[in-house]
Amino acid sequence: MTKITGHRGARNLWPENSLTGFRNVLALGVDAIEFDVHLTDAGELVVIHDATLDRTTDKTGPVRALSPAARTETHLQASTDTVPTLSEVLDILAGADGKQLHVEIKSDEAKQPYPGITEKVVAEIERFGLAGRCHLTSFDVSVLEECRRVAPQIARLVSVNAEWADAQGGLQAFLARVDGLVDIVAIHHELMAAEWSMITEKLPLERLCVWTLNDEALIRPWLARGIGHLTSDSPDLALNLRREIQFQSEPA
């Protein structure tokens, strides 16, 4: 059965990467929750997707420059929520037994990894006793190699789209490079469709994740294929379609 992941805390339903979203997405019955982590110059791990505040908050500037005091006054767009810390997010998700967490380790506004971020993220995950429920994720293979060095006990997921695959010498070369490094390979749906035969010759369905699918016309065929994992900004829709397909496949 395809596992459904709520992308950035189900950002089509609630503010992206918000505590409100993380609280509410659990009630939908998702199998996993995905979110993003940056490191500020003040040493805080904060959950936000972009390396700048501009798109998703009422402030501007690099995330790394956000002080703890300023963070509590930085509101997510059209929301009373503020930018959460990783600790606040894990405190909510820790109580959801069985839910997997896809924790993406982000880079700064210059596209450079934050020094020491992996150790800090792992320390928080372990403080909440969540190592067995997490995948550390990134597009950057060097970040995932660092994750393996720092925390070999925590599973890993790599993401790739066509542009990133081309920059790595093509998808086939990229898959060869991550062989043995990651447990799940998350591939953008357009690239997955274009390279389906090659991909499925190399990897079983349960190790594949397709992203990011938000409407029925896209979600339904991937569920029918039995893909291992499906990431959506609208996981409520994906879950409803999964239930419908399961019901239709049950013997009369």
C-alpha cells in the first residue's frame, strides 16, 4: 500500500511548515510528515523551507540572520503562527506513534550547507527518541554522506528532479552514486514518469517516492502503480483516493 506523506505539514491545507499544520495533519491519518530545517547564526534550528523569509513570512532577509526574539515576531503568511523551532515541531510529532518524519536538512542562501547542522538536528531527534521514526533527507549527496557519518542509525532519503539529475550527469549516474547511501529515492513525478522503466529496473517500488502530487489526475495513476511513497501538499485528497482504490480492489 502506498504511504502518503504530508508535504511541509500539508501546505495546501494550513500555513506551510506551521505548528498549526503539524498538529492538524496528524488527524488526517498520513503515514509521514515532511518538513525542512535551517540553522540560524544564533544557533537555533528553525523549520522553514526557503533560505530567506520573503516568500512564506511577513518579514524579509536570510533565515540565518533571524534572532530568537525576531523569530517570535515573524509570522507565517496569512497566519498568527510564527516560524517554529525544530524542538517545537518534534514536541508535537513525537506523540504520534508510528508516524514517520522526513526531516530535510537545508542549505543557506548561498546554497552552502550550514556548518554543524547535521549534528544539531540529530541531537534533537535523539533527545525526543525519534531516531527510529525519521529519515534525514536532502538533494545534496554530500549532506547525506555527512548524515551517514554522524548518525548511521537514522534512515536517509534523497530527492531528485530533472534539473538536479542533469547536473549530476543524468539520473542513471545519480542513482548509481546513491546506491547503498539511502533507503528511499524521492523523484519528481515528471522525471519518474519519463524514466519509469530504468528506475524500476534498479529499485523496488517500496524504495521509491513520487513528489509532489496535488490533484486527482496526477495522484490516481501513481496509486494504481503501487508506488511505495507519495508526497502531497493535499494529503487529504491522496488519502481519500487511496481508500477509494482499496475499496474497489476488495472482492465483492
